[in-house]
Amino acid sequence: MDIITQTNIIRQDINELASQYVEIVPATKTRDASTINSLISADIYIAGENRVQELLSKYNEVDTRIKWHFIGRLQTNKVKYIIDKVDLIHSVDRIELVKEIDRQASKIGKVQDILVQINSGMEESKGGISFDEAYDFVNLIASDYPNVRVCGLMGVMPIEDEEVLAGYYSKLYDTYACIKNANIQNTNIKWLSAGMSDDYKIALKYGANMIRPGRILFGDR
């Protein structure tokens, strides 16, 4: 697939459906370094990786202009391998992980930007906390972990029809807006990361300003 053409399609959808700037974070799972580097031709400078080992295997081959986001489930024992390599971790959903990110970030004098992951459908197969837990979780991180900075929420959605998804996305946005409007100290709430290839248009309608398309950009794996 032509990266430029596909990116233009997504940007047209953004122009039609969003009232704000939207960051495109391509999901680069299984994509090689050459494919990731081709994102630059479409004026995209972020890669979103799901697996630590994959990120490490590609890291030195990918153009340094491309910044890395980690968007998959992150084990605490893998934090040390990526703490100096990622700009944003989308998938923080438990205090043990926060503690380790804080510990590893402090070692290198870094404040690590993160998103708190919401498991909208509370599916056992996916990580993430509930909507109701989000506010207190953000507050706890902000008050107790100085080397971790919450920058917003990341939503994962169940496979449902558009009407059901709309309800989840509406609640995700309301939760994000509540936390943002609370002006919690030591946070920088600005990102709502939600929507992948199949549902990013719905996400845009409900206020997502960071989307994670993969297949629509690169084709089937």
C-alpha cells in the first residue's frame, strides 16, 4: 500500500471529523525498519510499538527523526530496556508498573510521559483499568511518583457495532475531560489516545486527538 495515499485518506477523515489537531501514531507491530522509515515520506515521525523485543530489534535501524511510543502491554521487568528510548508509554494500568517506570526513569534523570490505559469493556484478555478508577489512579501517580507524568488516557475497545462503541467512546471522552478539567498538579493532560484502523473514525467523532492505525496504513500483516 502507498503510505502517502493512505495517510492522506486518514488526514482527510481527521479534517472532516475532528475539531482539533490529531496525532497519528502508526501501530508498527511486525513492520520492518524500512517500512517504518517510509513514514517520513508521509510526514509522520512517530512509531507505536507493541512489543519490547521488536522495538529493540528495530531501534538502531530506524531513522532518529522518528520518535517511539510504546502502545502494548508492558511487563515491569521490561521497563529498563525501553525507558531511554520511548517518548510516551500509552499502556499504564497498574501501580506496580508505575513504580518501576518511576524507578527506572529516576536512574537516568528523566520524567517519563505516560497515558493511563482504560479497558472500556473490562475484557479479561486486555489490560487497563475501569472508567471509575481512572481519576483516583491519576491522582495517585501525580502525588507519589515524581518521575512519571500523566499526559492523558489511552482507550482500548471491545469488538462491537458502532452504536455500542459510541457509548464507550462517549464515556471515555467524559472521563478524559473530567481529569483534564481537574487541573491535577504534576500532570499534563493533553492526549486522548483511541481508535485503530477499524474504529478511528468513531474515536475522532468522540474527541480522540491521538489515533493508532496500523493495517489501514501498511496493509495486512
